[in-house]
Amino acid sequence: MGDAFLKEASHKESHQTKDDSHKEAKESSSQSSSSKRPLIVVLKYKKKNVKRVLRLLALQQTPLKAPLQQTERSVSLENTPSPAQITKKRPAPSDNSTNEPLPPLSATSSSFKHPKTVAEKSVSASRTPVGPATPVKSTPMARVTSNTSQVLTPGDSSYTPRSSERPPTSQSDHTSNLTVSDYRRRYDTYVKLGTKLKHDRDAIVKSRMPNGSTKPDGSSAPTLNLTLAEKKLVAVLSLEMVMSYLIAFKSLNQGRYLERKPGDVTVWERLMPHFAELRSHARHFRPLEAMTVQLRAICFEQMMASFVGHDAESVASKLMVATKQRIDAWTDVANCVDAVNDSALKIVVGPWLSVEDTVRTMLPTVRRWNERENAGWEQELQPPK
């Protein structure tokens, strides 16, 4: 009996203990559930805002942006591949095109088109076909009556242009009201004056030469027997003679331009030996030598202008030679002008001046030099106005 009572008491005690533990667990779970508050937001809005609220609720949620740890520049630099990583790969050919040869690359392809440079334009222009060449008619040379200088006097033989010669594209004298006949008369006047000055110069040289001897090349013999005064007069007469011829030949070509004909190149070529002779006389006097080389450079400028209107093939070789000589002439001008120490006797001209303006600019300096040196020269040349 006692044992049964003890068993029943222990059974009740264990059952009570289980109930207590279950109750404690229930209380702890209720406490933990009460500590977690629900994340539910209750909105209250008026009826007129129903559509707007529904439109806002229909929007998709955007994830929160992580804080940027790098600037946009650093990110872009890291994402940019280095040149070493960039490899150029040819596209893999398809199965159908493996046996077909690639078409040849053409210069006219759109991928190879590029604007032409100045050099390419000049090369393409030089490849254009040129029409049949029209030879330049040479002017016959006439021998002068002077017994001293064998250099031919330019202008003794008239030049008759052909009617088939093409007109020039420039060099026409639009500022002058002179006619072709006026230029022809001016040409005749200055050629006669130049010839007279040449004969006066040769007469002085002949009187001092033994038996009127001359050089094998036709130019005057060295004036070793001339006095200093005679050397000065011969030099200044030669300078005035060349000035007169320059004006004459410029007038001849101006008349040709009015007739829509190209200029005569040969008259300037025939004048070159006279420049060589003039410099041999003027080399002792630096102011006159400086004016001599400047007149020679102006002569080359006129020669270059005379090539306009001629066929390119007929004058190509002459043009190349004249271009080089023109550059050398202006280089010689710079050296000779710098050698003149007296500023009153230093004159500087350039290609921007015409023949008439060049002569008009130089004559006052020639007169000053004549007065200082007592050369006994009297001016006969009057440039056209």
C-alpha cells in the first residue's frame, strides 16, 4: 500500500514537472514572438488619392546601391584594356569562302580613300596628257658693225610672232592705255638708244686696245690699258645700255600681250651676255656692281613671265634652267648689296618692281656716283612715264 502511494506521488510530481517545463517553454516562445515587431506599414489616404497610391505601389522595387568605393574615373581606367591586351584578329573565313581567293585591294576602295595632298595633286596634274608641242620660233641674230665688242646687239633683227601661238593667261598691261603701235614705237626708241650707248662704250675701249683685239669668246678684251676715269665711264655707259635694252624688251612683250600672244623669251636670253660684259666692267666699283646683279635678277623675272602661254613641253628644259639661274641671281644680289658700305650709294630693288620702276629708282643713285667719282657721264636714258 505504501509502495503504491509512493509511485502515484512520483508520477504526479513528474507530470507536474513536465507541465511546468512546457509552460515555461510556451512563455519563452511568447516572449520571443512579442519581441519581434511586425514590419507592416498601414497607410491611410483619402479616396481621391486611390489611383495615385495604386500607381506608386505598382512600381518595381529598386535594390539599394552599394556605396561606391572608387570614383568613376578609376573604374573606367580599370575597365579600359591596355594596348598590349588589344589584339587585332582577322575574321574567320566562312566555309564557302575558304577556297576563293581574296579580291585585290584597290586604291579606289572606300577604306583607302583619303584627301589628296599638294604633292599628289601636282603629280596627278603632271600626268595629264599634253597636246602637241608648238616649238618656239627662234629669232635670227644679226651681227653689229662694232669692231670692238663681238657681243651681238639685241633688237637688230625684228621678231615676227606666229598667228598660231596661244595667248598668255596673264602679264597683260591693263592699267595702261597704250596701244600695240605705241609699245612698238617705244621698243624701237629704246633699242636705238641702247645700240648708241653700246657703240659709244666700244669706241672708248677700242681706242685703248692693241689693234682692236678681242677675246676668243667675242667679249671685249680686258681693259688693262684704260685709265681709271675711262674705266668708270665704260662701266656707267654699259649700265645705261643694259637699262635701255630692258625697257625696250619689256615694251616688246607688252605689245605682244595686248595681241593675246605669249612673250618672247629669246630677247631676254640674248641679253645675258651683255650682263656678263657689264659685270666685268663694273666689278671695280661696288655700287655699280650691286646695281648690275639686281638688273640681272629683274631680267630673270621678266624671262620667267615670258614663259606663260608657251607649250610646256617646248619650254620645259629652258624653264628649269631659268628657274635655277633666277634663284642664284637673287642670292648674288644679297651678297653684292651687303658689300656696299656707303648707304647713299646703296640701292635695293626686288621682284615686286617693274623694269621701268627699277630703272627709275636706280638712276638717281647712278648720278650721285657719277658726281662723286667725276666719271664724266651724261645721262641720255629717260624711263617712260
